Amino acid sequence: MSTDKPSYRALFTPKLLTVLREGYGLADLQRDALAGLTVAVVALPLSMALAIASGSDPGTGLTTAIVAGLIVSLFGGSRFQIAGPTGAFIPVVYAVIQHHGMDGLLLATIMAGLILMAAALMKVGTLMKYIPQPLITGFTAGIAVIIFSSQLNDFFGLGLHDLPAEFVPKIKALAGGFGSVNVWATGIAAGSMLLIFGLRRFAPRAPGFLIAVVLASLLAAWLQLPVDTIGSRFGELPSSLPLPSLPAVSWERIVEMLPAALTIAFLGGMESLLSAVVADGMTGGRHRSNAELLAQGGANIASALFAGLPATGAIARTATNIRSGGRSPVAGALHSVFILVFVLGASRLAAYVPLPALAGVLMVVAWNMSEREHFRHTLSAPMGDRLVLLVTFALTVLVDLTIAIEVGMVIAAFAFMHRMSEVVEISSGVRLIDEPEDELGKDSEQGQRAILPAGVEAFRISGPLFFGAASRLDTVLDRFTRPPAVFILRMGLVPIIDASGVHSLKTLAERCRRQGTRLIVSGLRKQPHQVLRDMHIGERQGELHFVGDFNDACVLAERLLGEADATGASAS
């Protein structure tokens, strides 16, 4: 096992530097260039659409993708992270621009960047993983609803101006304007969505967003359809980046923008680390959370200086980078360079893009963000987790994202305290000697490892597996220099588990499956067993097994090793 603790300096070492130290050749550059071009093709229409939905002009979205994307790739803590404007910021940015103007947004973004950098230097990146999964699912699904509703105006071509930022007044205003539906706009938007979904099913490697936008633009220009375009609403895009400048700063303005800055910093930090975790899950790698936060802070400051929007790690674009063969942060840097080339040489073409097509693109983004499976899955979790999910979701949609997160965390804390009180009450009536001896830790870790066959490793969890501790499971397999053939997870000392714990257990099982490791869970108590059953986590032949105690786990491990040896001999 590897137990070396990284130095403070190592926590902030950019992944690009690590890649260069390991060796980087022409073949790596070719793969990164292809991946960067693919991601740029996806990011072009998305960056413009997200900027428009945020209440800004499309050029700011492209500026954000160029500036922030480049800085995060050069200095970030993930090999695969692609940064830029994202859907999570739409309701926040829209509200800030409405109430404080673009100048207020730029100041809030710079402040958020400084907050993120300070948080990184204080190693807060390791604490972000303690946020409960139901809260993340609830506000992500809520943001998806807000994005979807914000595109109804352009989807139906209603032509309404100055729509309220609040959800209920916005829906009322949209309902009042439905008498002026533009069937051409609706047809282009719906057609774009159908094309994207169709390409995703039958040609998943094709750049669906770009193809849909290009075809819609050609169709609208050829038939001269009466629909709004980027050119008709915003004029031509600039063919160069704006010069860096500072917004107006005063102490009163700083105090006024502090709540917005805190929200942007929280959202940016959380989504960037979530994206990095997703990338780790897809590749088996490991990001440096504090280095990532430091780079995200610098990227937001630089984006605001160039009159851009808040930026963070984009999960969909990061996944596209990985699927396209990206090997290092060079792919993310090249993605920014390719977008810059478009701005310098072909930005005039963007004037022909119909806004209903971008509305269709963003509705697909909202559908992808909606966390449908996670939402449905969490509804079968314990009551406290369900309450966190539903309250966070409702407050995100109907009230405010910041309030939703604050209330969700408070409810999660109270739910945890309630679970702890139940565990103490139950334990007080049970003598310790009645518990299975082998799961109580009387056998030392050295003794445990001594009786394990070669190729088998074991790890014991002690205490409740709740949202504050579930993240430890993510690092269990990193302790081994080589993936074991069989991994035993001892849970006899786990009195309770919540939805975050179940999510981490699923992630561990998926990681074991990808690397060919058989996972055995031993000693499940009543509450964890019931929660896993309610959330439909069961045995999977050849991948996940449940046994009564550690002795049974050792016997099963030897049998699985024998089966693997027999299969290997038969194949030979």
C-alpha cells in the first residue's frame, strides 16, 4: 500500500507539469489536437447559447471559453478538464445582470475568483466532497428546470422582452404571450432537438450540437424564414478579444456584490470538482482538487478582466474530451486556441445562427442536466435524503439557488443528527460482546492481511457511511499499487448508510468492474442492508457479492480466484 502524504506544494502542482515530466511525444500531441478540435466544435454553439441565456451577448461566451479554458488547462489539477461557461451559472448570472448590470457581474466574478484562490490555499478543495449527493442532485435538477423554462420564449418565437428572472412570474409572462407563437421558430427549435437526439443515438461520435446549428442556419437563410438570429438581435460578433480592463470598484459596490460572488464561487468550485471526479471515474485517474480550485479562481479573474462570464469545469465537454482520445491538458488548451481561431477568422458567420436553434440546443443541455436517474433513485433513499432532495429542488426553482443550498445543508445536518440519535439508542440496548468478533476489529490489520490469499485485499469501514464520510470510499483503491483480483469491503462496523454512501458504494463497484476486480461486501447490518435493498443495489454475477462475515468473504475470495485461474488456463 502507498501511504505517502503529498507535500503542500505538491497539492498545487499543475497536471500539465506532471504530464511533461512523464514524457510527451508527437503521438500524444496528435491525439490531443484531435480531441481539442472535437471539443471546440461542441463548445462553439454551447458557449454562445449559454451567454444568450444568461442575459449577455454571444461574444462573451466565446471569450469565456477561450480565456478561462486556456488558464484551467495550463494550471489546473485535472488532466482532462474543459472549462468555460456552463448551464449552472445561467440563473445566477441572469439575475445579477438584471439587478446590477454587466459591470456588477464582472466585479462579482473577480471577487469569486479571489474567493476560490483563497479557498484553494486553505485546502478547502478537500472539504467540497462532503456536500451530500441529494443536495447536488436537487439543485442540479432545479437548474435544469430553470434553463428549460428560460428557452421557451425563443423556442416558440414569442418575441417577449425583459422577462422576469423569477420562475413563477416568468411562466405567467410566457403564458400570456402564447397567442403570438411563431410556428417557424418552433419548427426550427424542435427539429434541432430531434436531430441532436437522433445523432446521439445513431451517430454518437458526430458533433450533434454544431450540425444542428449549421443546418438550421442554412435552412433559415435559404428560405429567409421570419425568425430571430444572432445578427438581428445582437449584431455581428467582434472579430477579436476585448482588451483587459477593470470594472468600477468601491467598498460599497464590493459589499453589494458579495452575496453574488459567494454564490458564483460555490457553484464554480463545486461543479469544477464534480467534473474532475467524473473524469477520474471515466479514466481511473486522480485529480488534485486544490490545484483545480486555484486554477478556476485565476480563470474567473482573467475571464472578467476580458469582459467574460463566470467559468467552471464543464462535465459534458470534459467527457467529450475523454471520449475523443484526449491524453493531457494540452487538449483543453488547444480547444481554446481553436475557438480563438474561429473568433478571429469566422465570427461573422455566427450572425446567421437562428436563436430558436440555440434554444433547442439549451433544452437538450437542460435534459442532460436534469439528473433524472439520480433523482428517481434518491426518491427511494431514507426520508432525510428525500427531504434534502425535494426541498433543495423546490427552493432552487421557486426561490433562489443560494437559499436552496443553505437550507439543504441545514436539513442534511439535522437528518444526520437524527440518524446518530437512533444509532445511539439502538446500541445502548445491545452488549458489545454480542457483535461478531471478526468485524469488531480484534484482529489487527496486519493479521487480516496475513490470512488473505495473494491477489486479495481488504478494507474495513468503521462508523456511519454518510455524506460527510462517503468520499473516503473514492480513494480506497488508490492505496494499492496494482488493482487486486478480489477486494473485500468489510462493513460490519457501519451502523447506518445514507444516499451519499450508497452513491459512493456504487461508484466503487463500477470502478472495480472496469479494472476487473471482484468486489465482496461483508457484514452488512440491518439499516445498511435495508437501504441498499430499497435503492436496488443487489448482487451482480461476477462483479458484486454480499456475504455474512469476513470468514465467508475469505472463502468466497479463494473460490473466485480459483475460477479466474481455471478460466485463464482454459483460454490458454
